Amino acid sequence: MNIALITGASSGLGREFARQVSRDPHVQAVWAVARREDRLRQLASLCACPVRPVPLDLTDPQSLDALRDLLAREKPTVTRLVCAAGVGKMGRIDAVSPADSLGMIDLNCRAAVGVTQLCLPYLTRGSRVLELCSTAAFQPMPGLGVYAATKAFLQSYTKTLHYELLPRGIHVTAVCPYWVKDTEFIPLAQDGKPGQFRHFPLASRSRSVVSLSLAASALNLWVATPGIVCTLHRLGAKVIPHALLVPLMDGLRRV
């Protein structure tokens, strides 16, 4: 069976990826991975193909063992892999708890790499892999220090994977969106303490972010910037020294 395996599928961009990818003629079923099983079951009404809920907490090392066993038992062809599970916390590095900082590293880095590498034997020519990074990956980010560092790691990993899987005819894309206003990310990252970022101007919407990302994946771009702000940020981060860009971004988040 040809499947799309999507992590973080219970909400936000993961949920929207499930909805849009389910229309892909190369996908016969969506395996939806997230902690909240009730949310995963609700996906069935949104998707154009069968949805298999796979309730796992990817911060638990045993969850990767469970996923490995499921893949080995079912032996699907993973035609679409979307690693959208992630977490962020806003605030100065010394104001974010060690548990929260390590949790970001665990989910954004370890879990993404773990799921991806478990799926590698089940990818085939024409498969597509999308790793959800962030425009924060392009530079050190005051107020999102650990989060930005995890996304820089994931972007670097994804670029290498893109290169190494080219001979197999597999598309790999690092998706680097700007703020997305119709997801849970911003309120959860603020953690009830608004003010770290005062405004989110020109924030995107999940539907456009996902559709543009899927188009970039079809073109086999190794980095997708699905929106004008993240595209300009990517270009700016290439030419403006980080020693200037970091204090500039620190000032902009307070405006």
C-alpha cells in the first residue's frame, strides 16, 4: 500500500498536510501520527482517503520502537513523508526552563531524524519527504534561541538528505515558513506570557503554506519558503552579517 506518513497530524500544519496530501493520487492511505488520538480520528472527515490514526508521543523513545515495528509488520511504500511535529517556546534563553529547552531539542531534532530514518527503507523512486523547519532556521533568533537552533539543525540535516537521496529519485525539502496565524504554535509558544514578540505582521495561513510547500516538493527544491516574508528573510540572511541581523531582529520583535 502507498501511504503518506505525517507526524504532528492532530493540529496545525500537520493536519492541513494530511488534508491536502490525502487528495494525491499516489496516496492510498494517510498514517496520522500524534499524541491526541481523538484529534487523529477526526481527520477522517477531512481527508479524501482512509486515515489510520497512529497515536504516539514522539518524545518517548519507545514510540520510535513502536513505529519501527508497525512499519516492519505492514511494509508500506511511504510515498509521502511529512515530519510536522514540533514545539517552540518564546523567551530569553535564561527564561526558558531546561525541561522546555530539552523538549524542543528532543521533538524538533531527535524525533524528526528518528522518524525519517525509520522510513528510509520504505521510500521509493518518486517518494517525497518534507521536513518542517522554520524561517528561524536562517539566523540566530533572540526570543526563540533554542527553537531557532533546532530548526537550523533540521534544515542542515534535510539539505544533506536531499543530496544523498537524489540518486534514488526521492525528493527531500526543508519547509521554512514564517509565522502561521491559524495554528496552535503562537499561543503555545507564548506559554501564557505574551510580549516576547509583540506583533506577527503579514502572518501566513496554513492552507497556503501547505499548498506552496507541496508545489516546492514537486519541483524538488531543497528549501521551500512558502510566503513573501520568509523568502525575503532567507535572502536577507544570506547577505546581512548575523552580527547585524541578530540585534536588528531583536529590535523588530519589540516594536
